[in-house]
Amino acid sequence: MCGIVGLYLKNKDLESQLGELFAPMLIGMSDRGPDSAGLAVYHDTVDQGQTKLTLQCLGKDFDWAEIGSALEARFQAKVNYRSNYISISIAKDRNGIKAWLLENYPAVNVMSEGQSIEIVKEVGRPESVVDRFDVRSMEGTHIIGHTRMATESAVTTAGSHPFTTGQDFCLVHNGSLSNHNRLRKHLSQHCGITFETENDSEVAAGYLTYQLQQGKTLHEALTSALDDLDGFYTFAIGTENGFAVLRDPVACKPAILAETGDWVAMASEYTSLADLPGIKDAKLWEPEPATVYTWGDV
């Protein structure tokens, strides 16, 4: 049992309040996922030709100032610090930087890459994660979060959501896939998709990333998923300019959508939507089974 939340802003005037609006949504899913929490926020888009990487290291004695200075000097990176994460904006080849990190700082993990996405996630109750990363101060266009109750694997940061397998792409998942091992093998051997964990949700992210790489729209990729992904699931997905929700054909996992002229929000339970401005006048509905919902440029 896990919790999913997502908030997509249609009103640009609210972008400065994104984190303030979102924090109660994530905390509201604490009972569904007390083990760990994470989020993907889309903000501070870098210029064309640049890439933004989010870097993480769990080592308590890790010196981010040291690596930040090295990145600034060697790669002319713009560095922003956030707890045991940093985000860097670079104009040089991102693969070259990742190879340099692997050689010089093997404990550092690349959590996300793209032009606007930043992923942070950590073990601990959602409220502690919100406080640690100062989520309430975050600004941006949209944000997707997850609270996890680990029922089939260890409680780890790596196993927490969101998962990303492509540029500016992320997925959070409530449910379980039954064919993820076979699909993981196929995607790894024949499609060039790499995986870092054993989590079935990462396989779903990898599948959708591959579909997008083949030229499909996100709507088309999710429609294909209804045929190719076995199991039960509710997905919330973020891209650089859009947001999507999909439930499996049985739709046994709870989900609710709300929409006003200012925003679209999704949560596993209404409690996480109750404090949003204008919720009393919002359109509220339960997403239909096997139906793709998208907003923005996807």
C-alpha cells in the first residue's frame, strides 16, 4: 500500500506556491506510506544545449562543497545545494561528467537528468522528507510525489519512488506488475534500457521511456502499456511539459482526480486534496479504468 500525489499548475501565478500547495498533499499520504517518500519537481528550466543533473550521496561525511567546487572549476557547472543532494546545470557532454563522477566519486548517484526535472527521495516519514528538502519553498510548474510502504523489498532510498529512465521523465506507481522480470530482460537486452534497482516500477518507467524513444506520444505509450503491462497499477507520470495518470483495466487501487481552472491534482485519497485552494468548486472524479488522462504538452 503506497500513496501517490501529483499537482500540475495551469495558472502561472501559482508557480511560486507550488511547494507550499504540494507539501500537505505528500504528508497526507503518510498512513499509506510511512517508510520513505520522494518527489520530482519541474522547475528552473535550463537553456537549450544545457542539461540539469540531480546528484545524491548517502554518505554522512561526504563533502558536497568539495565536489561542487570541482564541478564548477572543471565543467563550469552551476551548482545548487539541497541537503545530501545537489543539482548542477552544465553545457558540456553529460555522459562525460557521469564518467568523471564514476571515476572520482563512485558514491555519487545521478538521480535525474533533463532540462527541468529534479528528483529527491529518502527513507523516513513524508513529513521528515518535506522538512529535509524544504519542499514548501519549491517553485515550479508541476510536481509528483510518492509515499512508500515496503511490502516486498527492503526500505531503501534506491527503492523509493519516483523512478526515472529518461530525460525529464518520471513515474510513481501504486500496485504490482506480474511480468516485470520478463519485460526487464527484454528491455535490457534488446532496447538499450538500463535499470538500477529490482523495483517493478522502474521497469514500467523503462517501458514507457522506450515507447517514447520510438516516437510515440505519452498518450500512445500509455495506451500500449495497457496491452503490455500485466498486473494492477495506478501510474502518475511527469514529463518536462506535462502530467498523466493511468489505472489498469481492473482499477483496484484507489485514485481521485480534481481540476479547476488553476490546477489539476491527483491523489490516492481525497484527504491529500482537501486543502487545495478552490477544492470546493473543483471537478472531482475517480479515474476510469484503462483510460489515459493527460494535461499539458505530452
